[in-house]
Amino acid sequence: MIKASLSSCLLAAVFFLAIHACKSGSGIDTRGIARDPESINQGMAIFNMQCSPCHSFRQDGIGPQLGGLTLERETEWIKKFILNPAALFASGDVTAKQLVEKYKVIMPAFALKPEELDDLLAFMHTHPKPSFADTSGLVALENPIPDTIRHSDLVVDLELVTRFPASSDSGKLPLTRITKMDPHPNTGESYVLDLRGKLYRLEKNKPVVYMDMAKFRPKFINQPGLATGFGSFAFHPEFHHNGLLYTTHTEPPGTATADFAFPDSIRVLLQWVLMEWKTPAPGEKEFRGSGRELFRVNMESGIHGVQEIIFNPLSKPGYEDYGMLYIGIGDGGAVEHGYPFIAHNLKTVWGNILRIDPAGNNSRNGKYGIPASNPFAKNPDALGEIFATGFRNPHRITWSRTGQMLVSNVGHYNIESLNLVEAGLDFGWPLTEGRFLVNAYADLKKVYALPPDHGMPLTYPVVAYDHDEGKAITGGYEYTGEAVPPLKGKFLFGDIPTGRLFYVNMADIQSGSEATIKEWSVAHQGKVQSLRELCGTDRVDLHFGRDAAGEIYIMTKPDGKLYKLVKAEEIN
């Protein structure tokens, strides 16, 4: 763990807000913005549920920070942008165009009533533009990874497998929130998760509901969106004998006492819950049974939650790792909202990969076990559950055929990464992003060259790209199938919002170096096209899946479609 004394390595920086740079704050008439406490409180509730996953008043995130916006832009412009940003962009609005160019996607429209818009602006108006003094003397890097990802000659044919039922309200995009596909460990059937609450089983390529989380957990919520809802699932490797299934989902704040909480002065927007379910009939086509909580985690915001749980598929009975559950927990947005001390702390759960024994009982709450082989199991000053630390959002975990544990980590403003993980390693966030230094207490948009004598025991990514190329990595897989021979020896992944598709050679994934990334293309019904073109929307929301045979699939949330990679042309 990086000790507190290393905070002297952190930098100070001047905060710069991109959206506000387009127009001076002088001459903005704010007299029409409400100041009464009721309007402000109503606006806060709307912001927390609708806006906070992408925006804060301190740091840029998925979208720009909004502090001081009401003094920089006319009230009517802000309302128009919230209600229909795509229309504003299409009209040629300069600021809208600049935002799309910078953030790569157009913000979705929000169907707010006039009074709700007024309340939202009342709340926003209470937050001034943040600023920080830069006393470091260091120069921020304008382009941390100057190399451009080159396009290969790889073109892969897609075959439409199925389309999932729309789970959105009133046809609002995305129609679905399908994010994870995994095979059943015993039958080989494929299961696909929609964050809005349903786990589907594919029966002859048709989605059939296997589990509806809302039926089992009345407090289940899938708002405010993005990563919240039915987060992940993992069948126990002996499910056909013991009937055990593990899931994560979100519930409102205060639903129950959290096993992992932070100081009362910090808000709690929601709670993530890790469940163990047991069915008396593992062979049935729809889940029935009961569940128990393993633990509950408070989250400061709706982003970077508990999006991944998984058993090591390579582990066999008798192996020490057999039956151990890996859990990826993000920082919950705490860093960009001004609470970096919540993450990168071996005494807290946020920003870590955990490894637990669901069958044990030596945890603090007595509901699960902490494996004795965990790297911090015998450290009285650390959580024994922690397997590796220093992540912002370890949203996908996989293993290569040779046993490499690979974790994709969604970055903040600069670096998206794939990491080669071993027990006890520290990947640096929020002291570093990738192999670059950041100041967690200042402007997270800025990164700096890491001093060679920094003295921090960190591990760096084996694959990384910056935000010239994309915005958020979506973890993929090593291709282990037989149907598409040109994909053998490749690790396939991509970028969630833009839908760009990348690969690296497995032979180049080595500790201490970064593999070269190449881009690849897809074709459908004989036509080469981008995923944006294929799903007909600017934000693709790309995710990958893999079946029991090692074949790889692509999911696009806006249209709810699942494609299989079926054929590939020559690779250069």
C-alpha cells in the first residue's frame, strides 16, 4: 500500500472547465433562477438520480463538471441542452459541437417537466466554479500517449444471434442495458444480463428470463443508470450439485446497515449488495429459491460500483483457488467528488479486487470467508478480503488460457487500461492513472510524467490507450474458440461509448511492458461498417461476451442486439 507520507508526491493544478470556456460569465441574467430551499432540495434529488452518474460540481467525468455553469451559460440554453442535446448539436450550436468533439458522444435527452428543470437549475446555481492553485511547477501532459492506434486489415463478420426485449421506459435509448454474457459452468448454456433487472438464458438463441431481480428483492433499483441495477452474476462451478448462484445489485441508501461504510458527513446515493442464492432445482429453466446477503457496500454516487463477480474458470477441484469468488469494486465516484481518501486505502473496500470464500465464515460479519492465502489476510491494518488494489473501476475480469488474470480498468480523464493482476499488486489510482501521475486533490483532468525516483511500489498496465482514441474500455477476452482461426492468439476488447474495436497479441501481454494495440473492423450482411452505423446511434455501449466453446460475441445496448463473431479475413 502507498503510505500517507507519499501524498507529498501529489501535485497541485489549476482547474480548467471546458464547457465554460466557450463563453464569458459576464452579462448572464440569473434573476429567474429560484433560491428557495424547497426548489433547491427538489433539484438536488433530480441531479442525484439523473445527472450524477456523469457529472459532478468538482471534476470532469463522463461529462463535464457543472460548477458555475449557470453563470457561464444562459438559462434557456442549459434547458435546451438538457431536454434535447442532439437537436442542439444538429442546429450547429458551437458549444454543443465542441462538447461532442471532446467527449465523443452526445448526451441523452432527459424528459423533465418545466418545474423540474427550474428546480434542477436552482440546485446547480448553488455550486460555484471550482478552482485550485497550482504550486507544483510541473507541466501537465497534453497528450500522454502520443502514438495513434493503427488500423489492421482484420475484418470480422458478425452474425445476428438475437435481440433482447426492450427494458427502457417509453422507448428511450438505450432500449436495453445488456452488459454481461457468460456460459453456465455445467450445461454450457449462455446467460446474458440486463442491468435493469433480468438475467436471461438463451434457449435456441431466444432470450428467456431466468431470474427477475425485482421479484426477489423488492428494494431493487436500477437508477440512476449507467452501472447501477443488476450488476453481475456468477454460477458456482458446482452449481449442478449445490444450486448456488451469486449476484450483485443496487438498493436505495439506508435499506439496511452497510458492512462497508464511510464517514457520515459523506452522502450515500445507493448501496451495492452481494447475494448468494440457492435453488433446490439447479436443472430448472427458471430460478426459484432463496438468497442471503454476503455483504452490503455504501456508495457515494451511482458510478463505479460492484460490476464484476467471477470464479476462476481454470481452477479445478483440489486447487487452492477453486470456489473462491473474485469481486471488482470501483471507487464509487468518490475520488472525482472530492473524497480520494476513500480509495487507495487497504482499510477500505473501494477501488479494489476482492477474493472471498463464500463457504467460509471468518469475515467480520461472519457471512463469508477470507482465504488464508490472500495477500493481506494476516495484516491487521488491512482488509483481508483485498486481492489487488489501486483501481478506479475494475469492471471486467478474465483469465487467459495460460492462467494470466487480466482486469480492464475504466479510467478517469486520460487513460484506459488492461492490467495483468497478481496477488498484492497496487495499480495506483488515484495517485496515478496508468503510468502517469495525477493530483487527486486538484484537477483530475491533468496528468504528469511520473518522476523516476517516485518511490511508489506500483504496477502499470500491459495495455493502455488515452482519450484521443476512446473514453471507456470494455473488457474482452482471449479468443479460445475454433470457428475463427485468424483470431487465435488475440485478446479482443474495445471502447464502450464509441464502439471502436481493438486487439493485442497475447504474446505481447507481459509484465513491465505495454502491448501494441491495433484496431479491427466488422462486417454485417456483406457490408463493412462501424458499430455506430450498425446500431444507428452515436453512443454504442459496446460489451463483449464469450460462450462455453470460447467463441466471442458483441452486445450493443441501444438496440439490444447480440452478434456472434463468425468469420475473419486476413490479419496484417
